[in-house]
Amino acid sequence: MRLSTKSLPVSCHRNRTVNFDHFQILRAIGKGSFGKVCIVQKRDTEKMYAMKYMNKQQCIERDEVRNVFRELEILQEVEHVFLVNLWYSFQDEEDMFMVVDLLLGGDLRYHLQQNVQFSEDTVRLYICEMALALDYLRGQHIIHRYVKPDNILLDERGHAHLTDFNIATIIKDGERATALAGTKPYMAPEIFHSFVNGGPGYSFEVDWWSVGVMAYELLRGWRPYDIHSSNAVESLVQLFSTVSVQYVPTWSKEMVALLRKLLTVNPEHRLSCLQDMQAVPSLATVLWDDLMEKRVEPGFVPNKGRLHCDPTFELEEMILESRPLHKKKKRLAKNKSRDNSRDSSQSENEYLQDCLDAIQQDFVIFNREKLKRSQDLTNEPLPGPETRDAAEPAEDGEVERAALPMCGSICPSAGSS
């Protein structure tokens, strides 16, 4: 599908703050627990991006503000070839916006649902590309905790990119995470064990387990363990100690050996860094520098003649959405011209307004384009997330969600891991 764009006057200057008016909205392509996503084009550069937008009031009502702020905090300070990188963040009266890399190849969940048969070579490449991304995140003290096919996007050439940092956490040297966070079928055994039995918690190894689950699923069509969101956590602790992963006899010995090293229940024996991966005999011929430069061609290349997403997203935005994005400018202008007669006697309205005011004040505007220009002039590296204090986001919807403060100190400087 060809995305047509109209020639419109440039309304922004390079050094001005980027806002919603600087983008042309093309079409809706997805939605998640924290917002919706559409394809946009920046008017001055004509570059294409994906724009994720989150309604402020809904985020407050669902206790999601802290998660959004946490994701923004992390994305503003990381950049990697196999991540979906943030370019701009801004807000208006209704929404918070994140503008990120546009990857038109679809996510791996979509391709699984389309019954794509992934070869061992293709899956091995995804494992290696995710290894590079996770090793980078480990160097930045970040546990992603949300690695699954839904959150791995392909570019047009078929390379894999990790996205969705809204339940990620930062752990400083020697620290451990303890929160029950993630999607159960992809969560490592030590996360459940820590939640049920206490103990030292878990660390970066959990993301590598998730890569193993994902790789197994891509090859076989289902996951190595029969786990669902409804399973009790206590039963899962027992499951990992009694059930063994069944590998397909027709898979190569090298692939089975690699999966075994990723799906090792004991995290101390699991592959969990790039150095571990480079020591695996079956990966001895991998040219890691070429991988980093995307010079290794993927075995699966998405069809360039179509958008790899559910077409109902566009229909929902145009027909069912009560506040569609394409009518935002007219709606906001109408709201400004109308007398705002909020009843100050209603404490609920006052509380909501306090939260909205807090978001407006604490939201951090970001412009990677401007940062890169400054960096080119000074040759100074961007600050790393290790300079910040750790704070723990709320858990994924598939595990029990903890109540979080919604206003005042929206993104506290410390929290339980």
C-alpha cells in the first residue's frame, strides 16, 4: 500500500519546539495497553515516523501515568540499531506523544498469525540481533521484561527491533528486581520464584529466557511451556521444576543446543550477555560486526507491497474513536473558545485537574534531532541512564497491577524493583 502525502507549507523551524502541528497524520496502525500508534510524516524534513499517543485522562484513570513517564525516561537516553528509538516527545491538553522509528515490516506476532514458516537461519538471526540489543541494554543497567513476538518489529529488510519499554526497570550495580512484571508465558522462572518464595530477586537473565521462548515459538508455532495469563503463579513455580521442554527431532543439533542454553531454568547457567553468545560453538561463524551494521541479509523479508498490521485499527480510529486524532486541532480550538465552567465543588473533578496539571508540569519534552546537532558540534556523548535513580513501573496487565500515585510526584525517584 502506497502512502500518499500532500504538499503542505512548512510550519516549523529547526530550532523551535516540535509539536503535533509539525506532523501530518497518515493512518492508524496499532494500539496497545498504553496508547495508539499511527504513521506520521514530519512536515519540514518529510521523514516518516510512528507516533504513539496516550490520552492523559485515560492514563490517570488506569494508573498508567508512571509507566508512561518511565518509558519516556528510558527512551530519551538510549539508542541502538536494534531498538525502536525515540525521536521526539511532546504533549498537548489531551495527549502525550512519542514519535519513534517507523518499522513497516510488522511485528513477529502478526507474522505468526499469518502462518509464516520461519527457518532456523532466520530465527538464529533474530536471536543474534536481540542479543546485541539486550547486551546494550544490560550495559545501560536496563531490564526490558517485555520481550515477546508482539514487541519485536521488523524493518522493510527483515531486521528485528525491540520496542515497548513501559515495564522496563533500571537496576544499579548489585541490585536485583523483585516485582512480578511481564507477560506470563514469556516470564523467566526466577521471576515467579522470587514472587512466591522471596529471595534475592532477578536480573538481566530474564530477558534472555524470553528470547528463548520467542525463538522456540517462531520455529514450532507454539511456546515451550503451556502457560496462560490465568495460571496461578504458585503453579508455575512447580511447573518449571517438573516439566521439560520438548525439542523437535528435525531441528538441527546446533539450534537445539542454543535454545537449551537460553531456556535454562537456572539463570546462573543461562546465556545472558554477548560474550556468552560469542562462545557458543554453533555461533562461532557469526560476523557480529556485520550484524551490527545490518550487512547480514535476513531470510524472511516482509512483503513491501502492503502494511503488516490489522486494518481494523484504521476503521476504529475513523469510526469508533470518540476523540479521533485527525480532528484534534478543531476540537482543541473549540475547547479553548468555550467557557470552561468546571464545578470547583466537585472534588473528583478537582483531583483529575490536579493530576492533569501535574502531567503538564512534569512531562519532559525531547528532540533527538536537536540533540544530535548539539552532539555533532560538541562531540560529547549523550548522558546514560545510570545517572538517574531507579524507579519501578507498574506490572503488565497479565499480572496483578499495583496501585500507583497518579499526580503530585508522578515519576518518583525511587521505588521497589
